[in-house]
Amino acid sequence: MHPTSDLFHTSAILTSDSSLSDEGFDDGDKSRQEVKTEIPQAPYAANLESFYVSPAATMNFVIDFNSISASANGVVRYTIVSKSRSGA
């Protein structure tokens, strides 16, 4: 199997659900430490699964399930591929 030739990027989870908003969130003086990560390998087409975004989406999105990871500090990382409906 060959990696896809599409551009890919890692992304954080985005939500429009206001109940998950961090507005007013205060975690006090809790310090943050960056965790060393590596850029994931290009995804294989066989590992990609499409997912619904919204009726207004102008792009198609797929996620590489093999790229999903959660670090000890609670950060979830994954690779998505986005492609315009015209193929670009």
C-alpha cells in the first residue's frame, strides 16, 4: 500500500457545542509542559474513513484511524485529509 498523495495535517478537536466552551474556565496556577511529538507518517488510503462535518461544508473530510493517539496530558492527536469536491 502507498501513502495517499493528498496533503494532510494534524488537528485538534473543534466543536461548536457551547456546553464544551472553556469560557470562564480557570485551572488556577496549573503549569503546562509541552510533550515532544513527531509529525505522523502520511496516511494510507486503506486506513481513511470519511466523516460528516455539516450541510454547509464545501470540503470532504476523512480521518486516519491509525493516527489517533492520546497523550498522558490528555491531548488527542489525529490526522485528517481534506479535499475539495472538485478534487483539489
